[in-house]
Amino acid sequence: MPIITVEHLSKHFKVYRRRTGFWGNLSSTVSRKHDIIKAVDDVNFSLERGELVGYIGANGAGKSTTIKMLTGILVPTSGHIDVMGLTPYRQRKENTRRIGVVFGQRTQLWWDLPVIDSFELLKHIYEIPQNLYKQNLEFFSEMLQLQPFLSTPVRRLSLGQRMRCDLTAALLHNPEILYLDEPTIGLDVVAKEQVRQFLRQVNAERQVTVILTTHDLNDVEKVCQRLIIIDNGKIIYDGGIDDLKKRYGKTRMLIVDLAQAYSDIQLEGVDLTRRDGNRIWLAFDRDTISASEVIAQLTARYEIQDLTISEPEIEEIVRRIYELGVH
Amino acid sequence: MVRRYIKLYFLLAGAYVRSRLQYRLSFGLMCFGIVISEICLLGLLGALLAKFRTVNGWTWAEVVFLYGLGNLAYSFMRILGSQLDDFDRYIIRGELDGVLIKPVPPLFYILANRVELIHVSRALTSVAIFVVAFHLSGIRWTLDVALFTLTTILSGTLIMFTLMLISATVALWTTKSGKLTDLLISATKEATAFPISIYPLAVRLLLTFVLPVAFVTYYPAQQLLQKGEFLGMPELFQFGAPVVALVMLCVSYLFWCSGLRRYHSTGS
């Protein structure tokens, strides 16, 4: 039986239009016209216990709105949510006891107090039995090497250290589901890797179901087994990560600064996707043509000042899926 | 259940006080500043009354009595409800989401998270002022008087608190409400310091039925000082403070709940 079931879930926001000028302002206070924004639009998915799912999409695609509905912060406009047999917005308190939430941008810890004090407070807020608390604290301190800074005030921690503490804080009460909203945002490579490894381990050893939203495709590649992509409030992809990569992720992007603006650019096996003055963006499939071959073609025909190769970003993959459709 | 919440309240409030004490100098300076400002205000009141002798038939001692009573309720409200001062920050910075993912009632959590002890300095000053004024007004201490005074202070604190809660809740619709709260705090504080008989009828009605701060000091003082000045209102109003406090508590809490429902459906 799935741990989370979401059926025909929608969330619409009314956005009031404001007219400009004095009379415009006056008339908009009298009769306000509004547009309906479909932040989440007829979304369906279900998760099995123990899954590790990446929920991705561009800014404003509807990721956070979905997470907020699943955690009970927002009430859906229509549709049905079932989380462990509960309806989150109706049984908010029961639901919060069984989930953990990490907001990457905002810490849930007490800013001016030593880290350990935050954990102690959470013990009382979630009514965690003393022996379970001790056991969990030991487990996470060891796994995330928290010991050196347990008595340091949160405000003096580095971003990476703080994220490790926030992860612990979200897991002390043994939640069955862990929601993470951009947990790696702003972290350096080493800290990101630590977070990813931790998530895999927690998922494997404690059977915690993990849903994470991110902008970093590497997070998804290294952590998740399954990927849900949302765009404009609708799910446009739901499936395995390997499948997606096979289908869309082979495209590399070569960004070239040409010495002059050539009027006509002809290259084989390459798509010219964008052009801005002397800079051009070339997409190519690494299975059909190698980067060196593309560069060789380029240098043979044009004069080049600089070039960089970029890995496909989520935005790019989403854009491609959106353009090509899901097959 | 109740014990759990009392314990949790003290733990959270204690955490806030400990955070605050990380910045001892600022804490000390703010306490000092509050005491100084209280003394200055009292000096101003004294200077005014020295010139005019009485305010609408109220002697200096009686006005200071009103001032002390109002200020006591005010300082307790500031100690317990100071998180409502800048509640809109919870919405602007999205901190309310962090509250809603905790297994405790949101209002309880928000209030417990900040218990502002700097206002204890104000409360202590007010107690001193009140005791002196009590003595000067020639009120005799009996058990009845003591109980009535305590009920009055408690009801006054609640009435002021509920007004704060209502103005803070407005932020759940408008996102910002800090200025409104500031205005309401200072207006209610001023309004409790003088007999409302100095105001025109419209203002007296406003302070009785809309923002019922006249029940914080003016009406109960009729009983304590035996003034018998009711301005055409029922004499029962002198005992009305606890009833008004309870009604306001219900109204403000329902308003808070509807604000929260709105937040649940719109977010920030």
C-alpha cells in the first residue's frame, strides 16, 4: 500500500490585478479583478514506503506548493491527499508527528543557542522518549560528525554544519517521511556530497521515505531512484532517473564565444539553440558526436575566442521534455 | 496534557530568555531605557497636574493610580505577548510554515517562543507607582479590594492582549500589520492613563464598546476609588472587566482562527 497517494491535486491562487495611477488604484479597491494562477494543476502520483524521490522543476513550477500541501501547511483547492492514512491539512498535528521537514533556506534551529539546546527543545515539542532521543542523537552525531560543534551557537555554524544539524533536527522523532525543500542550496561540493550520502544512508538503514526538491541535477542523480518533474503545475515526467538520462540527458551544451558574428553557422551533428551577439549555444548528443569532434569542426571553420562545455541543467531537460513531449 | 503545555511553555520561553542573554549589554541597556522613560512620563504627568491641580475632578493621586493600573496591565501584556509586536515577520519571512509543521497549536508556539523579560523592568516600576498611588488615594486594603485589584489587572492584561492579537492577525490577510499594532499599542496605553471623561462622547463610546480599554482602568477605578462617575453608562460596568476580557478573548481567538484558515488556503 502506498505511503503517499495524491489524486487530481490542484491548488489555484487568486492574484489580484492592480491598475496603475490614482483612478486605477481607486477602482481596483472597489472592484478587484483577479487572475487564477494554477500553481498545481491536476497532479497524480503515489509513493511506496522507502522510496527516494526527487521532485524537480523550474522556479515557480509548483514544487513548494505541492510540498506545502503534503505537509499540511496549505489546503488544496481540489483533489485528494492521503499521507499514511491521514489528510494532512485536516489532521495537521497527527501528520506533523510522523513527518520531518527541512527547508534549505531557513533553519528550524534556535539561532542564538547551542545546537544541543535545539535538539533538547525538539525532544519536548515532539514528546520523544528519553531513551529514543539519546539513541537517535548518538546515531546522527556519529553519522554526521556533529560532536565538535554540538555546543556551538547555531549562528556561528557554517552553512554545511547547519544543514547537518537541521537534518538531525528533522529526524530525531523518527519520522516515516522526510520532506526536503532544496537541502543542498548554497552548499559547497564537499557539504553537498555529505548531505547526499546521508540521505541515501538514512533511507537505506531506517526505511525513511524521502522526497526532495532541488535545482541541482547532481542531487537527483546521486540520491534518487525516481524522479517527478513538474512544470507549470503539471507533472510532465514520472519515472526512473536512468530512463530520463537515456532519453534526454545525453545532450551536452557547448557555449562558444566567436571572434566575430558569423552570419551563417553550419555544423554537422549539432543544434544551434541560442545566439546572443558573438556568443552561440550549441547542443549535441554525446553518443553521436564527441566534444572534441565538435570543437575540431568549429576551429576549422571559425575563429574562436573562448568555449565552455556545460552539463545539462534541470531547466534544460525540462525545457526539452516540454518541447518534445513525453513519449 | 495541560502539564505538558505548561512545561513546554517554560522551556520555550526559557530558550528565548537564554538567547536574549547572549547579548547582555543590549538587554541591560533596554531595561535601563524603559525605567528611565517610565520615570520621565511620570514626571511629565506630575508637571501637568501641578499646573492644573485636577483633571476633570480627578486628583493627582487618582490619575497616577489610573496610570499605574494601566501600566501594570500594559507591562504584563508586553511580557507575555511581545511576539505579536512584529508578528508580520512570520509571514514576510515564511516562518509561519516552520510553526505549522510542529505538533503544537500555532498560537501557543508563537507566544511561548518569545517572553520578553526586559518588560519586567517596566512591570516593577509600575508596581512601585501603583503601590504609592494606592496609598495616596486612601484606599484601605481588605481581602475584597485585593481580589478585585488582582482580577482587574488580569482582565486588563487580557483586554490589551486581545487587541494586540487582533491587530497582529490582520497580517494574515495583508502580510504587514506592524504599524497598525504599534499604533494600537501606544493608543491603548495613552487611553488608560487618563479618565475617559476628558474625551468627547464619541471617543468614550469607542473606548467602551469598540476598543474596550476603558475597562482596563477607568470603570474598575470607579469601584476602587468610589468615584461614582459613570457618564450615563450602567453602574454595572465597574464590575465588567472580566466579562469584557472573556468576550474579547473569544472574539480575538475566532478572528485568529479565521486568519489561520485563510493562510492555509493562500499561503504567503
